[in-house]
Amino acid sequence: MIEGLQTFGLVEAIRRNPAEMEEIFINSSRPLKATEIIELFVPTLSPRGGNQRQEENRTLGFWRDWLVNVEGGLCAPVTLEMVLVFTSGLDSLPPLGFDTTPSLQFHNSQRPLPVANTWMEVDELWHCTGSHFWSCLS
């Protein structure tokens, strides 16, 4: 078995970085953190200085606050694992990451709920006020 792992330099990588490699090879059942989901999705924002960008930044703040509240149990029965399933189709983060960087996009439609395209790893949030955001996601 060691010979097979040496073929691609894995033995040396395991010896140099045992903690990091453990995460890849061993399924850890630790709960997700809000920061992991926040960092996972890269927002697609409008150019700086415009009203649309201000709305997107505000909505992004609501999204991040909501994720922190979900992590803290304030939005039960919703869990971060449920959010990840909705946004990506997966119930845990892949050890080697996603093939493409998941993105977070914004839209101005009257749809009151977020949209997830798991096959493209793109999520859409609508521009909204704080109270509207909370009522739709809770």
C-alpha cells in the first residue's frame, strides 16, 4: 500500500502535513460553521459606487447575519447542513473542495425566496430589507 501512495508523493505529503491530510482521508463529523459557508460562496457584485452595489452589500450582510443565527440555533429547525444541501446539493463540504467556485448572485425580481442552481453551484439572493429577509428565510 505504501508503494502505491509513494507513486504520487502522497506518503511524503502525509508525513509533512498529517493534520491536513487527515481531513482529506478521514470523514470528520464536526458541525459546519457559518464562516465556512460565507467563505464558500464568492459574491458577484455590481460596480462600486452605484445604488445596486449598496443594495447588494446590504443583502450580503443580511445573508451573513442569518447564517450566523442559523449556526447559533436561532432559526431552528434550519441548520447549516440544510443550507448547504439547498445551496449545493451536498450535506457536507467536499474534502477537496468544489470543481468550480460557488457564487452568490443578486436579482431584483419580486420573487420572495432565494434560488439555488446546484448543478451550476450558483445561488441567487434578492435585494430586500432586513425584516423581509428574515421573514422569508425563517
